[in-house]
Amino acid sequence: EADVPRPVLDVIARLHELGHAVFLVGGCVRDTLRGVHPKDFDVATSALPEEVQRAFRKVIPTGIQHGTVTVVQGSTHVEVTTFRSEGDYHDGRRPSAVTFEQDIVKDLSRRDFTINAMAWNPLTHELADPFGGQQDLKARVVRCVGSAVERFSEDGLRPMRAVRFAAVLDFTLDPGTQAAIPETLPVFRKVAHERVREEFVKLLLSKREAFGLELLATTGLLDVFLPELARADAEAARLARTAAAAEPVDVEIRLAALLADLVTPQQAEEIGVRLKFPTKTIERVKLLISHAALERHVADSDPALRRLLAKVGLANVEALTSVARARIQARDPSRLPEMDALIGRLHGLAVSKPPLSAKELALNGGAIMATLGVGPSPIVGEATRFLLERVLDEPSLNEAETLKEMVLSWRQSRGS
Ligand code: ATP
Ligand code: MG
């Protein structure tokens, strides 16, 4: 069976002892049944939130209105949620009210998919599976609990979650569940962009991201939040999806690989802002997209490649080469050897940590002023730029004495 962490078992045992019904629910049951160690263990119980609070020494009232209490067991936090059903949904976003329930089946029936609607008690070994979750797990199918059109109309995020789970688990969508997505797109349109983005990121980071992206396109979801990709011609979209498999698995790398040949850096920024990505992510994706067509550098000299490194920043070289490689692999695999040779040269230059900016020059502004016998003046900036260009050409020149001589003859040659 599963190795449920001790603190979680202790919480379940205590609630059981007090006479309450108590189960592990949701993702941890699904993952345990398919032989994957769960990320986290969610506990559901018939005990009311106040009863849960009273049953343990240390608790945090995380979301009492929704019935969630966090039980602190040493360094482990265990989320315990009272069985609940949800009242009417307002405008496809959030339920207007929750009702606490005594029956686990009521709690399971509000959940999104059959594979997420199972409950298991690791002490009594009781498994509650009222909607055929085990069967769908075996058939590798994502299927709504009850009517898909109704469930997608209650919460517009669910269609996005359906596709996300299909991509993450390498499952397919049940035909009825898939057919309900185009029908309920008006509800999906109302969902807050950050909730859509969270699911989109999980899909993008999954093993079957190309399949997930295709499913987003065929169901119409993509057109709602990423029309730039949804409206690209079929071949461009296919290449973008293929490139999105970029490794290592990282949001910025995968987003940049997906978008590099579809949008400008400016449009990438608009997409990032629209989906409320963090500014840091948006900036990095823009930078990666700006330089993604690395193949145009294959014949560059070392000095030209150092200038490229100066623009990209050493910290971004790994990510940039991943994006560039994934693009070429998708578009023209015959060019992979020359791309790999270029990547090898870039990494070789990067590991030698060449001076790439004015602040890495062996002669700083003060030393330049002293050498030239001047105070702060525009000539200091000009001299700095001159020295940096020479050092980018030839890093071994970056020695204080050498740069002093160079800056003196530079002044002489310009006759000032
Ligand atoms: P993951 O491994 O990605 O965290 P998970 O199944 O734990 O998968 P969560 O988003 O953490 O997914 O949600 C926990 C559980 O809550 C789900 O398994 C499902 O039963 C229920 N759930 C979450 N979001 C919804 C929703 N929008 N509608 C209905 N039920 C939901
Ligand atoms: Mg979870």
C-alpha cells in the first residue's frame, strides 16, 4: 500500500478515535493508486472545523469559512478539510456558499474528475469510489463527475484542469468531457487569468506538453488565452508545440521555446502581462526570445560571440542554448550538429569568465581619470567604451598596465 507519512496517519487516527469519519482525498489517493508517491496528502473529515481545532494542540485556521484547518505536527503541516458540498456558483467562478456535510460521498460529488473523487482511509482500508475513479485510472481517462456541461458551467477553470491532467498524467479525455469544452467556453472566458496560468504552466512543464497544447487548441481553450498560438497556421503551431519540449524542464525555457518563432519580444511581454506572469519571468522570456535564433551566429568569430554573451548575460547562456537547440530540433534537425558546435563554443567562452562589462575592466573610472590626469568628464566614458571593445576582442589585454598604455595611446591618436 502507500507510505503515508507518520504525522498524517496520526491526524487520521486521532479524528477516527474521536468518532469522526476521516479519509485521505483527491490527488494523493489518485497518485497512490497509480503507484506514484503523492506530493501532498489532503485529509477530509466529517468533524466540523471547530472540532478539528479542539482535537489538536497546534492548529492554524487556514480557511475556516471553507472548512480548512492546518494541523501542525512537528515540522509537518497537515491540511484537514470538513466534508462539504457547494451551493450555487456565481458567474462560473466561485461557489456562493459551502455547506458542511457528514457524508463523504457528498464531498466527493463536488469534485472535478472521477480520478480526483476517491477517498481512502489508510487505517480501515476503506476506499470510497462512487464514480468509477479506479476504472478510469485503469483506462487512463479524465472524466467529469456527473454531467460535464454542468460541471464546466459551475467552474470555468475545470476544462483547463481536464486538459492539464490529461497532459500531466498522459491520459486522454473522455469523449463526453471533451465535447463539453467548446460548449462552455463562455464560462471559461470569465476565469481569472492567474488561475488559467497556473494550470497552463503545469501543462507546459508536463511530459506530454505537445499533446496538451494540441488539446487546448482543438477544444478552443487556447484561443481564449493564447490566440497568438491558436491562430498561427497549422505548421507554425506544430513547430512551436514541438519546440516547447525544450529541456531542462523550466517555465521560462519552455515558454520562450513555444513563442520564439510566433511572436516578437514585445508581444511576448503582452502575453506575459495578460496571463499575470511575474515580471522576472516576462523579462527573461523576452530576452530568450530576442536571441533565440542562435543559428545566425554559427559562423561568428570569438569576439562576436563574446559580444553576444555580453548582451545575453552569462547567467542566461544555459537557458538560451536550450531554447535555441529545441527550436532547431523542431524546425531543421539536420542543422543540430552545427548548432551543437556553436553551443559548445559559447559554453567554452562562458566558462573562461571573460570580462564582458565596464565594471569588469582592470582599469576602473577612477584609474582612467588618474592615468589621463582628468576629472570626471565625458572622455572617461569614451575611454571606458574603447577599452571594453578591445577587451571583448582580446580578453588577455585586461591587465591594469596594458590598459593604461592603451588608454594613453588612444588619447594621443585622437589628438586631444
Ligand atoms: P496535483 O497533484 O496537481 O496537486 P490534485 O488532484 O491534488 O493534483 P489540486 O488542484 O491540488 O489537484 O486539488 C486537490 C483536489 O481538489 C482535486 O483532486 C479535486 O478533487 C479537488 N479540486 C480542485 N480544484 C477543483 C475544481 N476546480 N473543481 C472541483 N474540484 C476541484
Ligand atoms: Mg494537490
